[in-house]
Amino acid sequence: MAARFKETVISLCDTINKHKKDAWLILGGYGPSPIPEYILNKVNCDAVIVGEAENTILEVIKDNLKEL
């Protein structure tokens, strides 16, 4: 992600944000983990999961389903 950030990630996130409706855009893993605040502001995502996102994303989904 980091090597192609400007070329791909920013435009991909822009496209996702235009069409996502009620979905969330969440990024995680080695790319955004060292600079989560920058990523949040630069690509306008809803959340950044620091570290490996596979397990944490399940917790985020479960916690937010309880609130609905």
C-alpha cells in the first residue's frame, strides 16, 4: 500500500467514498498502522485499525451491531 499510495490508494478510497452509502471504509495492516491519523485525514476513511485487521475487524463489527 505505501509504495503505491498516491497512485492507487487515494483514488480508490475516493471512489469507495462516493459509492459506499451506509458502509464504512476501514483500512488496516502494515501500510496505515504507523501513521493512522495521516491516513484518516488523507483518504477520508472511517477508521484505521492499527496492526493486523483480520481479528480486530470482527470485534468492531460485533460492537457496532450491538448499538444498532
